[in-house]
Amino acid sequence: MIRTTSLPAGELVPVLGQGTWNMGEDSRRRRDEADALRLGLDLGMTLIDTAEMYASGGAEEVVAEAVAGRRDEVFIVSKVLPSNASRRGVETACEQSLKRLGTDRIDLYLLHWRGGVPLAETVDAFEALKAAGKVRHWGVSNFDTDDMQELDGLAAGSAVQSNQVLYNLSRRGIEHDLLPWCRGRGIPVMAYSPVEQGKLGKEPRLGAIADRHRATPAQIALAWTMRADGLIAIPKASRPEHVRQNRAALDIVLTSEDLSELDKAFPPPARKRPLEMI
Ligand SMILES: NC(=O)c1ccc[n+]([C@@H]2O[C@H](COP(=O)([O-])OP(=O)(O)OC[C@H]3O[C@@H](n4cnc5c(N)ncnc54)[C@H](OP(=O)(O)O)[C@@H]3O)[C@@H](O)[C@H]2O)c1
């Protein structure tokens, strides 16, 4: 069984999902990518993260292939580009995403990052989509603490269900204020690039801990991002062995000794740092 965490709305979602950035770029690889996602679903990683931006819609089409015949098992997260974040723009972008995803609803629809459209307008558009049943929940991505505070000040702002941000052992800035802010309000933080796009898989500083757990460095990095409640990790894996290793990382229990060793090698932030993005 995969551990779950609760959205503010009360719905439980798995703490380990699957990313799709770079999927759908090459038509010859699409079948393997969909197979990898399906393997992940079989192993219980039933939250899939995608976006209209990825492969200009191609990643959403790979997701459609992966979830065909089993849509109800899956919690689909997709994102609207800031350039489409106006009232009409969101409506059109969502329709197109739904078409590519081959579904009638997106479980969680995120604003990919902040752009020029007033936040209140985007939130109104999200609420209208929710009322129409086209999205079940909405949230944000790449929002720093001041953005979250601004959102919180809007009438419907408290309906936000998640903030998806860059978070891994080498990118711990959010621990200073954003993570505690979200935690305090029961808003799960979705950690993107949890293995730093593969780089933490080759990280010598993780070697000793990995050996102790008979695991790989990437698995330790991933286990670390899911070490506490309110954190969801969405690694992207197109190789089946990576999918299996990622699922297995959920069963790794890091000891307090491991955690303090990791704090020494990858120190937590001592002061506020602006949110980093990839
Ligand atoms: N909201 C945003 O702005 C934003 C930004 C970036 C990413 N994201 C989302 O977050 C997801 C994950 O981030 P990401 O794709 O940037 O990076 P990531 O998940 O940290 O890393 C993906 C890379 O790591 C490799 N990998 C996966 N599992 C591994 C394992 N167990 N051992 C060794 N290597 C492993 C993958 O290889 P293979 O593919 O060859 O298996 C791939 O090359 C994205 O796919 C996307 O859905 C969101």
C-alpha cells in the first residue's frame, strides 16, 4: 500500500506520484513512456503529474494512453501556462488538456507559475471550472511565501489544494518559510525534481547511507523528500527499473542518524532564500 496524505478538501492522495516532463517529445518513445507510467500505476503510484507545456501537449497524450481503461484509479494533475491564465484562456486551455488527456475531468489543475494575469482572475476561472465539473480541485506551482499570502487574501484563495515547487536535498530553501507556511495550513507541498533531474542518483555524499539501506543514492534522495507528512514527491521515470526503485524508496525509513548526516552534507537554509525554479 502507498502512504497517503490529505488535501485540504479532505481527499487522500498518494505521497508518491509520477512526473511526465520530457515525455511525449519523441513519437518512437511514447509507447515505452506510457508503459512506464502503467507500471507505476500497477505499483500504486496513481498520482500522475503533467502539464499543457510538456512536449506542447504531447505528455498529456502519453498520460491518456497510460490511463486508458483505468481512469478512475488515477489522480491526474495538469497545469495551465501563465500566458493562458486569463478567465477565457484558462477555459480554453482546460478544454484542450481534457481532450488530449481523453478524460472529462482533471483532478488537480495548477497555475504553472505566476505571470501577468491578476491572481484573482485565474482563481475565478478555476472556480468556474470546478463548478462545471471539469476540474475537481485547483492549486498553484512555483509560488513563494508572498505569493501564497496574496492568494490567501483572495475570497476563494483558501480553496488552494497544493503548491508544487522544486524541492530536494540540494534545494532546501523552502524549509525556511514556505514549507512551514503550507504545513501550518494543511496544504501539501508537491516536490518536483525530487532527484534533481537524475543528478542526485550520482551523488557521492549519498553513497554511505545508500549502502546502509542497500539502496541507491536516488532512492535515498527520494525517501528524504517523503520523510514527513504533507510532502508529495513526483519523480519522472521512463525506465522500468527506475519506476520500481522509486516505488521501493517509499519503504525506506531514514533514521535520525541518517537525517542528521544528510543535514550535514546538505545543510538546511539558515535564512530566507527566494524560491528556486527549474
Ligand atoms: N511545476 C514545475 O514547474 C515543474 C518543474 C519541473 C518538473 N516538474 C514535474 O516534476 C516531475 C519530476 O521532475 P523532473 O522530471 O524535472 O526531475 P526528476 O524526477 O528529479 O528526475 C528525472 C530524471 O531522473 C531519472 N530517474 C528517475 N528515477 C530514478 C532513479 N530511481 N534512479 C536514478 N535515476 C532516476 C530519470 O531517468 P529515466 O527517465 O531515464 O528513467 C530522469 O532522467 C516532472 O517530470 C514534472 O512532472 C514540475
